Amino acid sequence: MSERIWTRNPGAQKREENTKNGRQQAETEEEAVKGDTLKCPECDGHVVTDDEHGETVCNDCGLVVTADSVDRGPEWRAFDSREKDEKSRVGAPTTNTMHDKGLSTNIDWRDRDAYGNSLGARQRQKMQRLRKWNERFRTRDSKERNLKQALGEIDRMASALGLPENVRETASVIYRRALDDDLLPGRSIEGVATSCTYAAARMAGVPRSLDEIAEVSRVEKSEVARTYRYIARELSLEVKPADPEQYVPRFASELGLSDESKMRARKLLKNAKEKGVHSGKSPVGLAAAAVYAAALLTNEKTTQAAVSEVADISEVTIRNRYHELLEAEDNLSLV
């Protein structure tokens, strides 16, 4: 009886050897990576991670191996389980620019499902009914309807004036305070909303003139001024007088002037404050005159008409303030 000898396929044996070698090589590389992360590349010292500053530092020589690490934890701290449950949240942060602070459900108007496919006729009718009832539940009483209209008006005016998000938040908070203190009876929603926007812009250091505010508002300039004085007095708003220097960057940017002109305009205004020339003068007029004078002093082309259009102020005012600013300068003369 012959004895049968079993031999392994050479191809299979070679594949097994390659797999084994690849596994060993991967393990070696992984150990090397671990070694690199645990050792300092300069002195081979022990490396520690500083979670507070987001850095990986050598414990021996102090070398910062990596910096600006991403902290994927929450931005708040909790000291007990109850506080952790209160601070924990999901979804977008709350905002005062929406009447429900962004906590309600919104049903999209595009009538598409999660995969982007169009809904059928019956589903579209169902979504339309749900939208209608959702809108009714979101504004259940007159106060919420008032707030929704006013906050929409604030957002519209802030967009037209190019105001940042923090100004919209501040204006919304001021309007909520006015609504809670019953300051609205006898005044229009648009007038109070415009006054809150005007006050918030001045508080944030990006003021707009009453003329600019009145252009985008649905109420007259006199009503805006009257309502603003009333709101500021009743709510004790800490609104400082507008600084002419705060208008300079916007005017200069719209006129296409250089940074040198902006700095020169600020210098003119600072000198005018020291000499007391700014007392009793319109901040917008002083800023426009300073920008015009600075453009001439730095040999940049601009006209009084262009500055007048940007600042929304008359050319006569610009000329008068322009001469006063130059007279305030010591030994200044135009070439």
C-alpha cells in the first residue's frame, strides 16, 4: 500500500508569508508611532498632554510638540448631576432674535422628504395643514404676535443697514424689556423696533445716524427720535454720545480711501476734541468733514458731493466743519 504525501500549494504558502510579513510591518510601524507620540523628538523625554491649554509638552526639556488641540468636550462646567442635566443641550443655541428663541419646530416649505424626493399630492396637503396649525400654535397670544412682528422688523432693518449679529441680539433684548414693562401702548410696533435698533447700534459702537435709520424704517424720523428718548429714559439704557471716530471707517471704506486717510481723519478728530471744537456739533458732520480733509491732506481724490452722498449730510455742513477742523490744527495749511 503506497503512502500518500500531502504537499502545500506554493502559491498559497507565498501568500501566507506575505500576509505575515505585512502584519509584522504594520505592528512595527504602529509601535514606532506610539514611540513618537510618547517620546520627545529633541531629547527622547516623556511627553505629557496639557488639556487645559490644548498642548502636548515634553516633561523634561519643555518642548511644545503639538499646540492648538481641539477640545471636543462641552464649553461649560458642571459640579453635580443636576447642574449637568440643566446645562446639557442639543441642537442650535437659543437666540433672542426669534420670538420663541428658536426652540419651536419649523416645517420646510419645499415639500420634499429626507431624500430630496417630491411629496405626493396627499402628503403635500397634509404638510400644508401642519404648517398652518404649527404657525397658529407658535403665536398663540397677542404678545407673541407682537414680538414676532417686531423682531422681524429689527432683522430687516439690521440687514439693510449692514449691522452685525450682536446688534440684532441687543436690539431684540431691548424690545423684550420694553414689551415686558408695558411701554408699547400708544406707540407703533415699527417705531419702538426702530428705536431699539438705533440704540443697540450706538451701544455696540457701530452707530447709524437718524437719517440712515429713517431711510430703512417705516416711520418718520421725528417719531424714531421721540420714541428712542422715551425708551432710553424708561429702561435706563446706558447709551454714550456717538463718537465721530466711529463713523470714519465706514465713510472711508465706502469712498475707497486708504488706511492712511483713515488714520489722518482720526488724528483730526482727536485734535478737535482736545480743542473743544466738537462740542455741540453733529458727530456725522464732523466725521464727514474729517474724512474729506484727510483725503485732501493725503493727496487722494474725492469731492464734497461724494462725501455728502455717503454721509447723507449737506455739503454746506461739510465745508463749515472742514474749516473748523483745519483751524484747530496747529500750523496746518493746505498746499
